[in-house]
Amino acid sequence: VLSRLEAIANGVSVDRRSNLGGNLMVRGLSTINGNRQPLIILDNFPYQGNVENLNPNDMESITILKDAAATSIWGARAGNGVIVMTSKQGKRNTPLAIEFSGNVNLTEQPDLLYLQQLTSADFIDLEKDLYARGFYDANINSVLRPPLSPVVELLVANSKGLISTGDLNTSLSILAGNDVRKALLESNYQKAFRQQYAISLQLGGEQLTTYVSAGYDRNISDLGAAGSRLSFNYKSMLRLSDRLSISWQGLYTETKNGNGRAGYQDLANGSNQLFPYLSLRDAQGNPVAVAKNYSMSYLDSMKGYLDWNYYPADDYLHQDLSVKVGDLMGNIGVNYKILNGLAASVQYRYEEQRSSNRNYYDPESYMARLAVNQYTQIAGANTIYKVPMGGILGLEEGVMTSQQLRGQLNWSQRFGSHDFSVLGGSEVSNQKNISAANQRYGYREETLAYGNVDFTTPYPNSVTGFSDFIFPGNNALGERLTRFVSFYGNAGYSYKNRYLLNASVRRDASNVFGVASNDKWKPLWSVGAGWIVSDEGFYTSVVFNRLKLRLSYGKSGNVDPGRSALATIISTGTSPFTGTNASRFNTYANPELRWEQVATINAGVDFEILQSRISGSIDAYTKRATDLYGTALVDYTAVPSTTLTKNVAKIQSRGIDLMLNSRNMSGAFQWNSQLNLSIYRDRILEYYLPSYSGQNLVSTGNSVSPLAGYPVYAMFSYRFGGLSPLNGNPQGYEKGVISTNYTSLTGTATTVDDLVYSGSVFPTVFGGLGNQFRYRNLTLDVQMTYKLGYYFKRQGINYSNLYNQGIGHSDYSMRWQRPGDEINTQVPSAVYPAESSRDEFYNMSDVLVEKGDHIRLAFVNLSYTFNERLSKRIGLKRLQLTAGASNLGILWRANQLGIDPDYQIGAIPPSKTFSFGFRAGY
């Protein structure tokens, strides 16, 4: 529903640094550690479910509220902006209309080759060198039997005389020709496919209007995971008289998602190692075993057990990891006109969402075989299974129920040139979340039987010999109740429809807040004014046909329901040490906890130029967010913790939003354009625990920079001084002098003054440019997006990670190897043993900082609308065919390395998607 807002909406951006789906943000940051998602309003009530459950064909309009005058009426949950979604409804005195639509989306395989990993040949040479140096000896001789790479297993076998040097070299040559990325693309990945169908019916008489719809989506992911969404919607309004009307709505959606094949990261073993030469199938197409938790050569010597091997090519066939979510929502509203201009309304919404996660690993799955094998005890002819033979079944159930009730009075009246409108009301809501989870071993699907397991007695691990407790899985019960009560009011006044004033006030209380906060009458409020200058008698401009000035100031709030002012505990089940119930603190008492507060001042201009050939708006705003959640020191004698989350920080952001629409050409051929431009800056005003130590400020851009005067996410780096011509070591500066003392360079002695500040991690200029070309019945839409004025830190070589975890980075081939290389490369030499502080300095230095500026082609859509006469010939009132493409890649980027700034450090850019569809009306 909201997937294209970033491209077409003004002031909206998506932060993709840590969430591949992205976090939608309206006018940047209004919080540091709190909830950043904008408030979603669906048909006048906050929507508690997942927006992805909604059928986009049911939406009539989506409006984004940004300034305080618009958002403050939504109170303590509107500080991040508000997205108002209005669903379709029947219209009065309209005949029956039926609309049917369908489209098919085809998405290409992911570009795994975008991942910058070492070549297999380079990694094999590295492993041979490390083996000769004894790097793997500890793992080879460890009683824990950790997984070894295929190359190390071959080298060990050769050292023991189990294979000849010729066979070793042949095997290594075969591995050098492998590429795990290509193997995955050939074996596990496929093109993703999605089908979407929707049908709607609407009609309206004098008294009754009705809208009914149904939708069905079916999709297959790039790993073969199947999913579906089914939705039903019924919405109606009955006018019983000129004074009384009743409206009601019922909405139900059901989504189902299953599991697919193993992806790139799923191939990492139990030590988080992933090797570039892994293969998934042999020459005959049979699945190949891959080391997962233990050394494969050692496991081969263990007889009498189930198969220990992990086969990533087909293990998914023995799993049923399914998620089902059903969301039921019902609305009812009554509106009564008491007097002329005075009306009362009551609205009620009930929502119930039930989720069910089923994680079943059948007896042939790796997970089930591993669980059984690890605690199997073999003594001669006797075999004892401490984990019963069979599968593993994990069930998680969740129920969310939400009730919202609102009563409101509306009064509007006109006295000559004076227009007044006033509304006031109260709203109460509660949301209850209940969850339950359990796991069973020895589960048999055909009989629903399962075995009993003793989780309180330690048993020896069959591989290591060490005793430990059998993992009980996720067995938990949870319940959370969140209540809100609100009082609000809004008043508007206009004189001659030219001079506009409005004000709003709202007061919220909740069991999320502390007693000290609820007892304080501290309302959220806003005031605003407008002046339509172009309606003045003295206005004679022939350029600006319409000119309106706006000014507003107000305060809204931000609440994170996951935080609590009360001490809460979590029951962790039975303690394996005492055999009794065990619990731990989840949150500590915090009676002064209150909502975060966001004050916004906004000045805007709406305009139309040259007989409306150009129209748009300009808004300048300043947001000041206070009482932000942050870590604060606390008296240990009062709370069993040294820190507590409290309202301790302040930030300020400023920006300009420009929206410009133009009619470039008209007539048979039409060309229209829309430009969205946002300029944004933020900075920390106060932070309770500021840090001036360099090691706490340098980052890849994913952590807050706790320093007043700088952006919330600032790009700080160690100052890079090139590579040493003697040994290729990365050099830094210690008190202005070249140094390779990495302990000092990355230690507490390095302060903010020693660092390089590049700029903001967030784009400071962003937006989109859309062009629509129309010739008669054919329409072409082309949409671009851009992000400018920001920085990112690209991934570099980290030798500690390379030696210990595999893959590494393709920069390895460009490393310093001999004197003189420092002229052509900035990649440090490979050293043994690896020095973690050396790696830390290089990877956090400014040599890896790149400009993130780029322009992206977001989507292209082509549609053809048949004329009415031709449509009627085939029994339709209207018919439209569409074709489109999205995620078309970057048109221009500032960095010269081919890196997509939105998708770095292990992330893969979304693949191109092509769609074909139709929309027909009867």
C-alpha cells in the first residue's frame, strides 16, 4: 500500500541502513531511541495491524500530515508524522458499478554477484598459508570438534597420509573453480512471481450506499517460498433521516507464508563461517553435504547415529515453517444532526488479529537429526535417545485485540462573512496482546504424538563429551495491555474565506506513562493561520493566479508502547538449576516516564502560476524534539541496574519541502511533471551521556552519535595517513604525527578533535521527479528518486574476520604486497596473526568513506485506456491495460565503485520487477 510513497510523496524518505524493507520516515527524525514509524490512520482510527495486510485496491486516498496543525490532533502518537488512509465507499444516487483488476509481477533473481567476496582461488591460497602457520591447529585438535572448511579438511587428510598430494591438488583445483554465489543462483534461487486479483462492487441510492470488495494475492519468492493474501471488505452507510445516519464496515484479511530454500546467509556454519567455494550439488545433481555444527571428518568416524550431514540444497523439503495471520476489523458509527450546524457522532472500532507460527522440522531434517544425535548415548548394543526420535514442532500463537471508542460534537456556522467550526470529543482505547509458544521433540505428524524430554538434567554431548542441558526451545506465555484515554478539541475561523485561523488541543494519558506524567495536565496543542492573498481586491499579479500563506506552531507526541513506567517481569520457565519457576526483570519502575514531545513551527506558501500551468507549495519547518528516550545513570540502591531508559535527550531538525507541478504541454500530446524536493538537517541539542571519546563516535553509520551540535547520525572516522611503504600497515595520526600504534589510535585517548567528520549519514537533500506523457489513450509515467548530501562507510577488508569467518572482501586482491604498492592501493597488507585493533582502525577510517549521492530510476508505467465505444463492444464500460517495471537501478552515483548506497555491507539491491495488468469496469 505504501511502497511508492518515497517516490511520489513530498517530505517522505526510507531509511534502509539496518532494515532491508526500510523504515518509512516523514520529515526525518523526531526521536533517537523511540518508535520511528509514522502513525497510520485508517478511516479515522489508528490502525493497529500490519499495513501489508490491506488490499491496495480498497484505498481511495492516502494523505500525509506533516505540520503541527495537522498532526497535533492525533496527540501523543503523532510526533513522527501521520499517514491518513481513506478506504473507498459507495456514492449516493449512483448505479451499480463493478470493477475487476488483475496483474502479474515477475522479479528477476537477486544479483548475488553484487556481494564483494574473495575469489575461491584467493581464499584457498590464504587457507593453505594459514594452515602452514598452524592457525587451524586449535580447531583441528579441539575436543569441541568445530566445523572445518573443506580445504582444511583436505589439508588435514593429506597431512595424515589419507590422500596423496596429487589428489589434494586436484580437489583444490576443483574447489577453486567454484563460486557459492553462482551455485546458489543455479540451485536455490529463481525468479519471483506474484499474482494479484481484486473485484469490487459499489452502488448508492438516496438512503443507502454500499461498497463490497474482495482481493486475492499469490506469490512465490525468489527462494520458492509460497505466500498468499485473501481480503474481504464491506462498507455501508444508511441515512435513516435528514438528521440520523449510521455507517458500518467489516474487513477481514488473511495472509499465509511458507518457507523456501536456503539463501546466501543460510549457508554459514555454526561458527558463522561462509566459504566462497561451497557447492550445493554434484555433477549428477545430487545434494552436497556442507559442514554446519561439527567437523565432517570427525562425524564420519561416529557410527550408529543418524546422518549428521547438512544438505542445504534440499533440507527445506523437510521443513514446514509457516506463518498465518488473520485480521478482523469492524467499525460502526452513528451521526446525528442535533440542530442546524450542530451534530454529534459516536464511532467504535473493534480489531482482532490472530497469528500462528508453525515451525516443523520432520525427522529427516537437519535440525531434528542434530537434536537427536547430540544427546544419543551408545553403549555397546544399547542406544539411548535422550531426545526422542522424530521431528521438532514449535508453535507460536498470538492474539491482538483492540477496541477504540470516540464521541464527538461538531458545530459549524456562518454569520455573514464569518465562518466558524468547532469540534470536541473524547476517545478511549485499549490494546491487548497475548502470546503463547511451545516446542515439542519426537513429534510424529501422522499421529500427533510427541516424546517427553528431561530439560533439568545435564547430559553429555555425544560429540564433545561435555554435559549440558537440552535446549527446551521457545516455551513462553506473554500478555500486555495498553490503554489510552484522550480529550481533544479543534476550532477554526475564517473571514471572507480569505483569513484563516485554527487551533487544536489534546490531552493524552496512558498506562504506558508514569504516574507523575499522567498527573500533570500538560496538553498537546497547535495554532495556525492562513491568508489567501490572491483573493484580496488589491491583488493584481498576472503571474501568480493563486497565492496562499500559511503559518502554524504546535506540539505532538511520540510513544513507544514497548516501554513501560512500571516494573515488569518475564517468566523464563523452569530453572534447570533449582527445578522451580524462574523470572527476571524486563523493565524497572520509572514513574516519571512520559511521552516524547515534538514541537514544530511551519511556514508555507501555496501557489499557482501562469493560469495554473505551474502549481505547488513551499514549506519551511523547524522541529524541536524533547524528552527523548535515552540511557541515563540511576542509583543502584534504588533500582538493580546502573542505567535506565529515561526522557533525557533533545534534538532539532530543520528543513524545506518543495512540491512543484507543471503542465509542460497540452493538447493531443500532454506532458506533465512533478518535482518533490526536501532539504533536511538535524542535530543533537542535548544528550545525557555525551561521549567525546573517538571509539564511541566512529561507526559505519548505524549508531547514534551522542554529541551535541552534530547530526544524530554523523559520519565520524579515524584520520587515515596512507599505507606504510615498509610493510603496508595502515597509518593514522597521533597528536598530528604519523603512527601505527593502533591501541592508542583506537583507544580512549583519541577524542573527537582527532577524528574526521564527513557529514550526515542521512540524506540532506532528497525527493523525486516524475514525468507523465499522454497521447490520446496512451499514458507513460516515469519516476526517478534522488538522495544527495550524505555519506556512507563502505565495507573494507578485515583480516580478523577473514581468517575466522571466511568470505572476506574482494579488496583482498588489491592489498599491499610489496614496497611501492602504496602508490596504487590503500588496502592494507595481510598480516599474521591478525591484529583486531589494526582492522578496527582501517575499517573505521575515512579512507572508506564515500559520498552517498545518487539518482535512481524507481519505476516506469505504461497504460492504455480503451475508448468507451470500443469497451462497450466487449460488454465493458471501461478497460485499461498496464505494463510496468520497477527497481530499475541507479542512473548516476557519486561513488566510482559501483556501490548502491542504499544497500551495503551484505545487503543486495532489489531486483528488477516487471508487471502486466488490466482494470475493467462494468
